[in-house]
Amino acid sequence: MGLFEAAGSRVMESPAGTAGLARAPQRGEKDGHRSAERRLVRLAWAVDAVGTLVPVGVLGSVTRQPQPWLTAVLACLAWLAVGTTKNRYTRDELSGGDTALPVLRDWLTMLGVLAVICVGARIETDLEVCVLALLPCLGLSVARRKLVHRYLLAMRRRAQALRRVLVVGEAGAVDVVLAELAHRTDHEYVVVGSCLVGEETTDSVLPVAARIASDGESPEGALDGETVLRCAAELDADLVFVAPGRRLSAPRVRRLAWALHDEGRNLAILPGLIDVSQHRVRLAKAAGLTVMHIDPAARRGLPVLLKQATDRLGALLLLVLLAPVFAAVAAAIRLTTAGPVFYWQVRVGRDLTPFRMWKFRTMVVAADRMRAALESANENDGAMFKIRRDPRVTRVGRLLRRFSLDELPQLFNVLAGHMSLVGPRPPLPEEVERYDGTEVRRLSVKPGLTGLWQISGRSDLSWDETVALDLSYVDNWSYGRDIGVLMRTVRAVVDGRGAY
């Protein structure tokens, strides 16, 4: 079922929605933000140019390559040309992501372009020296991409560098769009108003700037563009979101697009999909139709083999490197509390398969028998049981949980194949008994030692947020995403936010 089907009267409950409206950038602020974005574009150009020109020229001169500075200029131009061709210096690209894979693909493309140029210009240069000299531009571009992305995220959380959006669609669809946008603050869109199709009422607090005819075949349909353009001008909207539906047919959307584009307004179509990564989307043409293919997450092939190898080798390597930490933690538990060092619990893994999950013991020995008496104190709003100041946790246990040291024995579970380094957290059997069909999908992959839950707030997250993160991981898994989660886990462990 699509996002807009059976939308009903879903209400935008998050305060972020109204806060976004109240802090929508005004005209003066927008000019300042656009100026800042232009500076970021110029900075990106400068970093890429200097990161290519200087290393190639200097290393070429030191190694006595023929025409080193000519080669450096050609490499610089090739790198900037590839980036420009791939739209790497546009606003959307600068703010769109922090992954390194697109930069690596561009870099490999640039190597091929430069090789062709050098052959055509008859410039002889050592291949190893050239590749070595071009590594700094790869590293600098990746670092620049990540820093700019984080800078823009910080600006958005301060209600800056936002795009004012007018939403066009039926009332139910508009409510769903607003609710989804209000759940997160890491995007650049702030909805300033809506233009509704038909006479149905909306549940949002945002103003309805105008209404357009519900019958796409009526004479009023020709006035859709004029109405939307007037609303966009009145609200100073940068972008128009269109949520197609039964009353907003494809021909009608096409006429609206003509009107907006003729007046220099930007248009975005919301296809009704939730949480689908870009790498899963493919566009195709068929009989004049635009067909959007949604690829499934990889479940076999080379990426899965790489994940399995990384799990086993990574767990083995970490067990060897962290052996002194294991010894220190075991000694601390043994010297401060009575009872065993390790604690195991039956958890549910992939395809509802139970397994024994190992941890360092952080609670008193009788903790499991005490849980029933503490059910009323549960601070989690879903199937998960969590108490911020759990009386069963020992003094040493609080320290271990603060830095996630209690989770280290799960490396043995990873080594045995019960778990993965990255994945959803493994639930208890009694929690799974309360799962609905959507929540059970969390268990279609191996549970993980770390995951999106770990790096996004851990126990501070609501149950719905936890499920949403796990479903996002299951549906959009990629090997590169796993590596990113592992790298961000170190920062999350040091920060300790939500660990209790």
C-alpha cells in the first residue's frame, strides 16, 4: 500500500512540525542562507582544485616526472569536470549525503579521463606516481563532503538553510506528508502552507493557502497552475511538493508542472514511498510512462559474502585485541559483586530462531525474578523493557553499560554466526510475542552487536523510533552502510547517550 492510500485523518503530532512553521526562514534570512550556500559551493571547488593541483605538481616535481605542473593542471581540470558533470557542486548534492562511495566512483572516472588526456597530449608519466599523487584529492573530497553535510545538518537543526515548501494534494495525503516531515529534523524542508485538492478538511495546523477543483476534467483544472503559482508567491515558497492521488491525475500534474516550470518554480513529486534508499531506486521509461523500480535489499551475492567475512574476521580480531579489556572487566565484576562474571539470555534471532546471547553481568544475580515487580516502572512505550535507574543494576554494571562494555561477549555470538556486527538488537521471546506483522520484519536479518539504534540514541528512543530505524536497516541494507555504522559506533560508545 502506498503512503497516501488510506491516509485517513492522520495528525501531525510532532512539535517539530509547528516549530518548523514558526521558524520558517524569512526573505532576508533566505538571502543570507543562499549566500552561505554559494560560499560552500565555492569552497568545494577550491578544496577539490587545491587537493588535486598541489599534490600532483609537487610529487611530480620531486620524482622528476615530465611536465609535472601541466599534468597537475590537467588532473585538476579533469577532477572538476567530473564533479561538475555529476552535479557534485549543486545545492542538492552538497546537502544530500555524506557517503564516500560516490566520491570514489568519481575518482576512478577521473583516472580514466586523465589517462585518455595524457595519451592524447603525449604526456608520459609514471602510473604509480600519478595514482599516489591523486590520493589526497580523494581523501580531501570525502572529508569535505562529510564536513559540509554535518555543517548543514547543524544549520537545519537551528532552522537555518531550509527550503520553504508548498504542498499540493488531497487533504489526507497532505497530512501524511506533514507527519512524515515532522518526524525528523535532518532534512532541508519546512512546509509553509498547503494547496488542497477538493473540499476535505485537513488535520494539520498549517494554513491552507487555497483550494483547487477536485475534478481534473473540469474547466477549473486549467487554472491549477495559476492558483498554485499565486500561493507559492504569497508564501515565498522555494519548492512545490505534489502528492498525486485519485483527484490529482497524471495529466493534471503534467499541466501543473508546465505552469510551474514556465515561471521558474521548482517541482518535486512525492511517489508515496517511505524510507527507500536512493540506491534501491531505478527509473525507466515505458510507453511514455516513467516507471520507478524499487530493488530489494541484497540478501545474496558478493555484498552478503563480504558482510559474513567481515563479521567473522572482525569478531575474531576484536576478541584478540580486546582480551586485556575482557580480563579487566571480569576482574572488576568478580571483585565487587557475588555471582558469575558472564550472563546469558535467550534471545530471538533471524527468522524467529532462538539463541543464547552472552553479556558481562551488570545486574544482581536474581534480576530476572525481580522483573515482574518492576513492569509498572517500565519507561519504554513499546515491547522493550527499559528503566533509566534500574535498581537491579550494580555499581560496576552502570559503568559497563555507560560504555557498552557489557555487550563485548556478544562477539562470541557473532563468531558463532548467531549475530552480526551490525543489525537490529535481538529481542526477548516475550517481547516478540507482542510483535505485530510490521515489527516481526525486524527479525528477517541477523541481529547485531551494534546498529542504527546504537548510534541514534539507544534507550532514549521511543519504541516507534526503534522499529522505524530497524525497518530502515532491513529494507535498505548495504555493505557500505554497515561500515558507516561501525565507524559511528565508536563515537556513540564514547558519548554514552541513552546507555542505561
